[in-house]
Amino acid sequence: MAKSRSKNKDNARRAKKKTSILTIDGVEYVDWKDVNLLRRFMSDRSKVRARRVTGNDAQQQKEVARAIKNAREMALLPYVTRITQQRGSRGDRGDRGDRGDRGPRGDRGDRGDRGPREDRAPRAAPVAAPADVGGEGNGEVPAETPAAEES
């Protein structure tokens, strides 16, 4: 026996089907030169809005998408619109600005003529690796052989 499928009761608020802008305005042909009409079918980031958002039927959505692509190709509409925003909540810095609590950078000048830093111990010279004594040069460490005693 097959289970009977019932509609989800949470979809009750979407009972009224959205009507298309094209149907309301009586547009018969979606012209790629009509930028104001095409912008109504695009998001703020210049993405084509979905059918469920605009209320278009399949044929209208295909025509709108094709017109938007043509208008983009002719540089009437943007491919992407960048929205710049600062991520994260960094409002706890007060009036320190972007530098945080580090203060102003000031003029650093040439970085090569500075002396040693006072807050850090001087660095030791790098230690060179011991030379290969084995003679074969295959990267292996030679086995130690006992030295012969001279009498």
C-alpha cells in the first residue's frame, strides 16, 4: 500500500500565488534594452531572481533570463554588483580606529639601518649540518667502525 501524501500545513501562508510583474504591466515582449524592467527581476547583487520570488511562469522566466544576459553582454546591466561591508562585530574598539591599541605607525624609514631590538635577545648564528664523511653521498649515516689500536 502506498502512503498518501498530504500537503505540509506550514505552507498555509503561501496560499496566494504571486502574480508576475509582466502580467500586471501587460508586457508581451521582454526587451533587453528595457533596463528598468529587467532590474526588477535582479537582486541587489545582480543575480536573476527565482520564479517563486517574481511570480513568473516558466516561459516568462526564460525570456527574462535571456534578456538579462543580452543586456549584460551589451554592458547595460552589470554581471556583479559588489557590496562592501565590514564583517564581524568590531564595535568594541571605541575611538581607536583601525590601528586598535597599537597606536600610530609613524615613519619607519629604511628598515635595513635599524640596530638590534632591545626587547628581544640577539639571535644565534645558524648551526651548519655536519659534512658527509661516509663518502657515498646517499644521505645515510655511516656506521661507526672501531678504531684499530696501534702498538
